[in-house]
Amino acid sequence: MLQKTLFDIPIWIKEIDNFNHKKGKLDEELSKFPEVRNDTNTFLSNRNTQRDGLSEFFGNVMSEELLELHSNLKKYKPEIEKLWVTDVWSVTYEKGDYQATHNHRSTGLSGLLHLENPSDGPNLNIVMPWNDWITDTTNYYSVKYKVGTMMVMPSFLLHSSEPNPSNQRKRVISWDMRIE
């Protein structure tokens, strides 16, 4: 009997080469775009502020990883011509901060790079987009990535960050990409 996967949801995970050097550059650039907490956020972020030039800067610093991602994408889907970083922002979770379940959009890819993550920090939860076919339950993939790890997934995937139980902050840089 032939067993085959009917649907496939890819995820790309990469430990960043020369991470400390790249983190230093990213931290310096991110200092130009302060994170704030507003009435609707349960975390600090600069996503709702002007971040002119941040996407281009990020693309330059992370060019090796983005080129490798593009190469892997072409193996997965040969018709992919270009990959564009369209938006970049940072998020910080202090003690008790969390991110509610959300997605970024219905097409494209979204990524995150863990800049800081305490050993007792929160996990990232990714929701399976359909109920389990045996138990009819909603399942999720819960993962704790170490600092210096980049993860890219389809933008439509619902995901969240658990409350940060640590006195140390968790900090990520996130981005969205368009595929042509």
C-alpha cells in the first residue's frame, strides 16, 4: 500500500554563521527604531513606527542566509524567481509579556531571528491549520529556538509566544517576504 503526504507545510530553520557579528550590526541599527508598548500590545515593538531603511539594512546583513533560503525555495518550488523582504521589525518580551495567536498574511513567508532568549524563556507555538484527523483537536508545534537561530515559515500559519516567565528579556527580529 502506498502512503503519501497529501499536504505539505515547509519550515526552514538555520543557525546563523557569524551570529555575534551580525547581531551587533542589527542591534546598532535597531537602536534607531525604539520599541514601544501601546494599549493593544502585550509586548514592546517598533512595528507600528517608521522604520525607513531597516528592511534594506536587514537584507544586506542577512544576505548570505536569504540567498541560501532562496536557493532552498527554488529546489522546493522551481518556479520561484525572486524573494523580497518587504517589512522588518523587532519585538521584546519582558517578564509576563506574550504574543497572542496571529498570522502575518495569507501569502508569502515570514521569518524570525532570536536575538535574545533566556534559558527559561517562552516557547513559540505554531498552530496546525486543520484539526487532527483522528482526534478532531487543534494541535500546535511548540518550540524553543536558541539565540542565533533563524526560522522561516509560510505567513498564513497562526503562531504565538507564551508569556515570558523570565526576568531576562526575549528579543526577536521578524520580517515578511514576498515571493515572485
